[in-house]
Amino acid sequence: MSGQAAVLASGLKLATELVKVSAADLSGEALAWAVGEIEGVVLYLDGPRAYLTDWRVYYRRGGQVSYRIERYNPQENWTLGGPLADRHCKVFGHNKHVGANGEWRTFAYKDGPMLMRLAGGDSILVALCRAIVLLHRGETVLVPKELVSHG
């Protein structure tokens, strides 16, 4: 059984129908999906069933023989989001004048030619992930329809 077939046999599924979403409004699992697509990660969906009340994004981590299926959530997990900051982030900071309690802001950048995009969020990781999506995909992005209503 191939690696992808084994993953799918475990109950996870590939996305089938994609819908357009504003990159600035992305959050939760939809934001994770958009970032994973940009990073070239093969992503899978799971839920809602048993203890999962919402859809979640997963990826296969490891080699061909030994691997694990784990959540892909760079918007809330520094283990996944930290390396993204190293690769894409120019500067970040907290803007206390935006919103009731302020907002984190992050610039993402790429070379050749030099391009930068600024995005905000309620955490550094959310702001970083949104900036990466804006930089690499523009103002709108395609995400699985299952993730749109579940943040």
C-alpha cells in the first residue's frame, strides 16, 4: 500500500472542492491549509466525527517506511511556525493602536524582485501566516469548503 493510500485508509481525506476566501480573513484550519499549500506540504482533512467537532488539517511527517500523521497548524504551533518566520519574516511587532487590545503585525518578504506584504493578527503566528499567504497568493486564496465555516 502506498504512503498516500495508507494515510487515506486511516480515515483522512484529500480536499475535493475549493472555495475562494479573502487572505486577510483567514484563520484557524483554513489559514493552516493556505500556508501548507504554499510550503508544498501534502495536506489531508479529518472530521467531524467521534471526538472531532470541526474539520482539521493534517500532514504526513517522516520518511517512506516510518512516518506519523500529525496536525498541520503553523498558525498556533511554534514548532511549525517558527521555521516559517526564519524563512519569510523581515520584521514583526505589536501595534497597540489597532483594535481594542492591539494587534500583532508581520512583514513577510521574498527576493527576486524584493516583495513585502504586511498582515495582522491576534498572535505573531497568525500575522506571519497571513503575511505569507498575501505575499505568495495575493488577496484571495483557495481553501477546502469544509474549512471555511469552521475558521
